[in-house]
Amino acid sequence: MFTSFLIKYAEIGVKGNNRYLFEDALVRQIRHALKRCDGMFKVHKNQGRIYVDALSEFDFEETVEQLQTVFGISGICPVMAVEDQGFTRLGQDVVSYMEKAHGEQIGSEQGMSFKVVARRARKNYPMHSGEINAELGGILLDAFPSLRVDVHNPDIYLNIEVREKIYLYSRIIPGPGGMPVGTGGKGMLLLSGGIDSPVAGYMIAKRGVKIDAVYFHAPPYTSERAKQKVVDLAGLVARYTGPVYLHIIQFTDIQLAIYEKCPHDELTIIMRRYMMRIAEQIAKETDCLGLITGESIGQVASQTMQSLAATNEVCTLPVYRPLIGMDKQEIVEIAERTGTYETSILPYEDCCTIFVAKHPVTKPNISVIRKHEQNLSDVIDGLVQTALETKELIVVGGDSAV
């Protein structure tokens, strides 16, 4: 019955004269997502609406699932598109639609209520919206005696859109919302194998930001399975963000130098500061406008306000922390919803326990941290340069729509 989808959006609709840019970006992202489906589709704009028309056989559930990964979509409406062959035929089509879409409900539940909501985008149609509502409502009451009209809180909203064709729909499947990826610039995500950073990537991408990522690998203290886990997480995030350019940094020698030359209660902070320095250099080389982390205030010792200030201090680019005010359960719920949680909890750690202090400093003094970093002055520049020169780049997630 359904051969088309009406795509609803929210925020894009208030973008004024730039609205078409966001609509075009959304169309590109929809086309890219539907490449993962077996069927063929036409995605097009029509008078402030975006439609997906199936040009071949397709799997309904699979298509909806892929559309639900496209940021910018607020609702997915399966529609029945019919030719305008006069009002008598339209009445027959509406009865047929209600039988197919809601026949079981109408037949099994007495007193189901409905409301017809017509929108006459084609102004030369011979009936006004109010007349269409009234006449089709009467036809449905005659066809289904158990139905009743409720204009305030109906069980079924039957939407009729009169355009070149006439579109009928009564179901709105929620989309992810947000803004189309690519309309908000590009950021560099510090991606680990934990729960938080993939969620941070998802959240910032929801605001239209294209994501690159950097992962700090420490062989032999962390395994190849830990590295593959991060690659897999990047792939799961890429379902929503488009392809992720994942930069893998060999961080072992830097960690060992910090371990040998700096106070152990400051290990995490100093390592984090060098991760931020390296990530920022890659970000600048790849035209990213900021760094993105999965930090949340107070979650661990390196995420107190003082610790965050100490890591921020080495950056000139802004650092975006979309999870900053969330508690762990809120983050876990998003991870479960987006499909990253089960991978994140696999027992392949991306940080060796010898590099984690038993009693890490929770209120680091930036001046003291700077002083202790001077212990590294004879080796650190060369180690950082080597790490950058030997980095590995993996493109995760296929071709880009941006």
C-alpha cells in the first residue's frame, strides 16, 4: 500500500532565507542513508515538503530503520499517493486507505475516533480544505458505523495533502531530530573504547557537525582487539554521522615517558593534556573547528572542574562536551538507543592499568602541572612528532554524502 514517505522536519522550517540550504543537505543525507537499502528510491522536494518515492520493491522496515539514522528528520510518514481522478474516486481511495491501515482497529474497537485534516497546496482544486474535511468525514462515517468524529483528541488523524497527486497518511514514525550532518562545520572527536565518547559524537553530530575522530593506542599494553573495538564503535557512529576519518595515534612511548618522569598522581591529567595537544594539531590540519570529548563533570578524577580546566589550558580550539551535565544512566540510555552500548562494554580496555594512578589528583594546580611537564622537555617534542608521523588513518563508514 505504501510506496512513498513524507519526510517531516522541525528546526529547518525556521531557517528563513537559508532554509533551502538545510533542505538540500537533508535530501543528500537521505539519499546517502537509502544506499544501504536494497530498493531504488527517488528523493525530491515539492512545495516545502520532502518525499521519498520507491521506484522498486523495497523492505518497509529496513527503509524506515535507515531513515531513522538521518539527523534533521523529525517524522517519517508512510503515505499512499493517489492520482486526482475526481472527488468520488478520492472518497473511495480514503475508504480503502482506512480499511488497509486501520481496519483491525476499526473492526475490533467500538468508538474509535478520527479527524480528517486536509491541506490544499494546489489552490486550483475545486474544494476548500474545510469542505474536503467535512465531505470525507461523512463518507467515512457512512463506511464505518463504529467510527466517530473527535476534532480535539482523535485516535486517528487522517491527513490529506492535495498536490500534483493526493497524499494520504495517518502515521508519523519519530525520526532522530536535529540538523543535517554537514550544516554545522566539522569537529574532531577524541574516541575511546568506552561508553561516553561514541555518545558524545552522536550528540554533536545531531547538531549538524561532521565528525572526524582520533584514538590513542598503546601497544603492547593495549591489544589489537581494543583497537578493533574502537574501529567498530566508529562504524556504529558512522551510521548517523556519515563516514568517520579515524586517526590512530601510537601513544605508548609518550605514556612511558610521562610515567617515568612525572608524579604518578598527575599521570592522567598530563597524558590527557598531551592527547588534547595532538588531537588539536590533527584537527587544525583537517579543518576541524573544535575538539569533542565525552567528559561529564565529576564522573571520574580527570573530569572535575579543575581537571577540565587543566586539559582545556593546552588548547586554542574550543572543546565541546555535549555530555557535560548528564549522569551515567542518561548516557547509557542514549548508548543503548543508538546501538553502541554492547560494543562499548566489551572487555577490551583502551587504557592499561599501569598508567592509571591509585590516587589521582582531583584538583590539579595548572602551574604545578606545567612545572612537572618540564621534566619531559628533553624528549617530548620528538615523541609527539614521531606519533604524528606514524599515525594510521582508517575511513570507517563508506562514501560521504557531504
